[in-house]
Amino acid sequence: MKDREKEKVMDTGRHAKEEKRPTRRSSSKEQKIKELEEKLKDKTTEAQANYDKFLRACAEFENFKKRLEKEKKDLVRFSNEELVKELLSVIDNLERALDRKGDTENVKDLRDGVNLTLQQLLKTLNKFGLEQVSALGERFDPNKHEAIAIEESQEHDEGVVVNEIQKAYFFKDRLLRPALVSVSGQKKPAK
């Protein structure tokens, strides 16, 4: 009987040990699951951060493509700007020739010819985007006028363009050259 009792006690001990072992194993498994869940959470956060970086990079690339396309269009659009700018002095000389006063018939014919040439040149340049803008009577605007003199005027308010020495030119909505103008100054009181 002693042997049976010993076996019983041993069996009871084994059962107790076996019951404890699964507890260690289950706590070890729970610990491992927690670690894996923590790693999964970290990797999910990292993946989300990488995805956000990817989206930003894609948006930046799209913006770069749009900016590059706009610069390319502007390059094509304004490629003749230097040519047009050089021709402005020709226009100025033709306008000066038309401003000369003369009495004889030959001068009138010359004047008419120069006027036709000027109109044709302006029309041609206008097709390519040149626009001549008169400043007479406008309020002085430093963005498109360059004042070289101030004139007293009883007829105009202060800051109004009263004389235009050279006209302003725009090339496809961009100021190519400001107008050289005289601006009305303060009115002197009438005596």
C-alpha cells in the first residue's frame, strides 16, 4: 500500500507539475502574443508613415510636372520677346519722322509712306502679342509709367499723365517697356 500511496502522491505531484507547466507555457505564449501585437502596431505605424511620405512625394512630383509644363509654355510664349524689344526703337524712329512738320507735297507723301509703314509694322507685331498702350490722361502708375518730368497744369488733377514721350508696350500681358511721361504737379493758385 505504501507503494500505491506513493504513486498516488507522485501522480498528484505530476498533475500539479503538469498543471503548472501549461500555466508557464500560457503566460509565455501570452507574452509572445503581446510582443507580436506590439511589433505589429509599430510596423503598422511605420507603414502608415511611409505611405504618407509616398503620397507627399507623389504630390510634389505632380506639382513639379505642372511647374515644369508652365515654365515650358512661358518659354515658348515669350521666346520672341528680345526681338520685339529690339524693334521698339524702329517704331520710335518712325513715330518721330511722322511728328516732323512740313509744308511741301513731297514731305506729305513721305509722311504718308512712313505712316503706312508704321501701321503695317505695328499690325504685324500685334499679331505676335505686342500691344501699344497710350498713357495720356491716365493716373500715374509706377508699374507701367516712368515719370521724367513734372508739369504744372490747371486742366488736370495732380498725378495725371499730361505728356507722353514714349509709349508703353506690353508683350502678351507682360510689361515690355514702361511709358516715359510727364506728370501734372501741384496746381498753383490762380491770382
